[in-house]
Amino acid sequence: MAQNRGCMKYRVYEIARIAGVTSEEVIEQLRASGEFVRSSATGVEEIVARRMLELYGASITEPNAKPSTETAPVAHTPPTIYTWQANPVTEPRNNEVLSRIASLEALFPIAAEHRKMLKALGSQFVYAKTFKAPDGKQLGLALARFSGAIESAFGITREVMFFYTPYRDLQIRTFTWAKEELLALSRDATPDLVLFHALDDRLTIKLEDWSRLAFTAIPLDAKLNPDPISLVRLIRDHVYARDLFYETTPVRGDRFFGRKTILQELRDDVTKQRVSGLFGLRKSGKTSILLQLSELIESDTSVPVFVDLEVLPSPPNDPTLPLIAELATRLRAELGKRGIRSRELEPLELAPSIPAFKTALQKMLARLDKTGVKVTLMLDEIEFLTPGDQVDTAEGEFSGVAQVLGILRSMVQSTENFTFILSGLTNDILENGRLYGRPNPLFSWAKARYIGPFERVEAGELATAVGSRMGIEIEPSALEALYDASGGHAYLYRNLASAVVGDLPVDTYRRVMRNSDVLHRLIPWKRSIAGNLDEILGHLGRYYPTENVLLEILMESPDEFHSVAAFEDKAIHHLISLGLIHEVAGHFSPSTLLELK
């Protein structure tokens, strides 16, 4: 509930929860009764809320409210060892596996103690090996399969690695070896969790310092209590301490969720050598999509090259030559990682020029084509090439930018092993016929694709999957509250979920996120993201000035907006595509993102 000038207000989604119906149904009823409602986050006066609830046979006090799917908190007694044995793992019988486990335990007797604890918990070592480290020391590892009860409690779905070392002064290089061994395994083990043994008295301190969200190492101290429950408690304390919703940098691999349709479309574009542009608001997940696409298309003969254009100089400095040097540097770096020579580009890093760039790129691609190597260039933050708030992008002086893009287009048309993708906020670079005093080489040639908020189902899948890896069960009503409050914006959704996780208890064996947990966190969360909203919408104002004015009109005078919108088709298309406004039967309403501002 919200306070407004001393009057109690109720959000649409709160009314829907009490009535036991969807937010969309309440919005329709409110609009039909003459109330102006923008979204499920809109607040209405208490008298209006009471009138709506009467239609559904409910009231503010909820005596007649329909049963909620949310369950009430239940006091749980601590699980016993028998609890954790549920759905046990069968003990391995393969002689080779047993022999490998025996060899590991002969080298590291403590591994036998760990296996005994696991067995008491209905879990088993199912694989083991010993090997020599680069420094000549013997190391060992085992893969454990946990009981169904433990897997369910902590969101574990695959085998987990136990890593054994003899060192009394553990070094980070050994930690790196453990990660490399995990990646090199032919078995599909949990990629971001390992239990780590060493004789170092400072093992816990070191592993806490070296661990990151993407890779958590749990210390198997030599002094670990032999009681099997202590192993469960150790896993719980580290799994629950993670906040996998909190992300400040682009994600990929196991940390990437959703966006399946647009990923497949971009992958098809690359395969068929079509150039496309990916456009969306700041922090909407564009860079994560490009990095995930890189993983999907990368192979011995397919080389994705990511280039961040935000490093280029701003006007009045011409970005053309720095752009050429940056392209050459990034191409050489990615090809070099794969042992592929790129000598043609080397001079461009120190002495870039437009003619030399065209010649060098042409020669290099022709040579790579003979060995079947394809290159995909990914140009991120493309708006830094067309800063419309600082320079006339149609007739300005930076004609070299248009020439470089023309060279890239000609390479796509004249070769079979090169393509590129653009990504950023504004698609001016595809829509305008002129670019810096020259015909725009990309005008009506590359296809624009927009990334908006998550769909409700997609967001729910993300939250459920990420939450399970932290041992958190998220109830359906909490998923609805997360989506309603954030509007499904990728960054805001994860940020709100992270804020709620921070309030959940960690001294329990069952963590549940409920609707009440989300609602309790909303007000402080809104304060905490004020700066982020300023950044997101401020960036929009710099590159979409007309659209920014239209948003101001919509928020201040919806009736005036509807009369103006009829003459601004291009701008309205941008706002809808970016997920900033919604149109239903000719009626425009602002997104939750704008409501939060």
C-alpha cells in the first residue's frame, strides 16, 4: 500500500491479490469505471479499491478473499540425518570406479572420511581420479552425487567436484588448476561449485577471497566435524551466502537466461550472413545477448569478435581512426587466441587509415577463407558513433565513420566468411538515409531487432532457476509481485529479486520467497534504484530527444499525448519497441519503468 498526501492508496496488483484475480482483470474494470490506470503498479484511492473488491466479493480486510496460492510460513524442525537420506544414490559397483576411488583415498585418507559422511547422507562418490600438477605434486578429485533431498534443498542438479591438494600454503594457481580440471572433465559436473581440501590453516580465508559468484569454493577443512550433518550445514552456509541475482556486468553461459527467440534469430542471421542491429535501453541485456551469442557460434572455424565502442573519443574529436585501430586490435586479439595469424592488420594499430583498413581486411579475409575460418564482428554501444546530441549525424564532418561502415558492408557482400552485428540504444544508424554527409551504407539494409522487457513467463523461469541454485523456493505470488514491480526490465527484475534475497533467513534448511517478502522490500528498493533510473532514462533523452519529449507529455497529460502521437509514428514505434509504452486498442499507457521514476 502507498501513502499519498495523507490518503491510503492501493496498487492494482494488491487489489488483484486480495480479490484472487489477475492484475489485467482489475485494470479492465477500473478503466471501464472511468479510472485512469497506467499499469499494475498504479495506485488508486481506498474508496475505489473497496468498490473494486466488492465486485469480487472481497474487501480490504480480506474476510471473503479467495484462497491465495501463497502458503503461510511454517516453523520447521531441523532436518535429521534420515531426512537427508531421502532418494539416496546407489553405491557404485563398477570395479574401475571403485579402484579409482581407492587410489584417491590412499593418497588422501581424508577423502575416505568424506565418502563415509556422504554415504550416511544417502550420497556417493561416483567418479575419482588422481593426477600430477605442473609442480610435480599429486592432486586428486572426486565427483559426488548427492541424495535427492540434498539436491532439492540446495538447487543442485549435477555431480559436484571434491578437490584434494597436499599443500600447507595454498596458492591461487592451485585454485586455478581446480577450475581448469572442472572444465576439462568429460562428465557434466556443477560448473560453479566445488568443495576444496588443503592442509592450509588459512584455507577458509583464502577461498573466500578467491571465490566469485561465478565460482564458489567451499573449504573442506581438516578439522571439519565428522558428523554428516556438519557437511550439510557447510554446504548450506555457502550456497545460501550467494546472491546469484546480483549482477553488475554482462552474463553468459550458465548465468544467462531467456531471450531464446532473439538469440535464435541472431544466430540465423550470422549463419546466413545477414547483418542485423540489436537495440534496447541501457541495462536491458544487449551485451549479455551478444556474449551469449558468441558462445553459441564460437568454434575452431567461427571467430566472434566483440568490440565496445564506448572507448572511442567524443566530438569534437573524429572517432574514425581510433575506430579502425580498435577494430584491428580486437580482431588480432581474438584471432591470436586461436593461433590464427593476422599480420595484415598489424600496421593499423599504430598507423590507421581508411584505404589501408580496406586493403588489410580484404587480404586477411581472403586468406582465412582458404582455411574455412569465418569472422563475426559485434559492434556494441553503436550510439557512440552517432551522438545526435553533440553532432549533426546526417551532415556532420565525420564522413570517415560512414566510409568504415561502407567497407564492412562491402566485405559482407564480397566474401562468404564475414558478417557483423550492431548493438546499442538508438537505431539512427539504420533508419537515416544520410550519415555524416554521405549516403548511409546501412540505410534499409540491416535488420533492426529490439529487446524489450522479459515476458512474464520468461522472467518467472529466470527467477525460479536462479533461486533454486541458492536453495530458494519462489512462490507464484512472489513471482507475480517481482514482475509487476519491475515491469520485467532485465536489470530491475534481477535487482529487486536480489534485494528480497538479502532479507531471507540463512539459518534454516528451507528458504521460501513469498509475496509479502517482495512487498516488504518495495519502498526501500525504489529509493535504491533512483540513480539507475536516472541513468537509463537520461541516456534515452540524449539519443532519442523527440521520444523523450513524448514521454514527458504522456506522464503529464495523457489526453494531449494521444493527439500528438498521431503525427509521430516513428517515435511511437521506437517507444513501443523499447518497452517504454504500451498500446491496447489505440490507448497508450506508460510502462512500469516510467511509473517508478
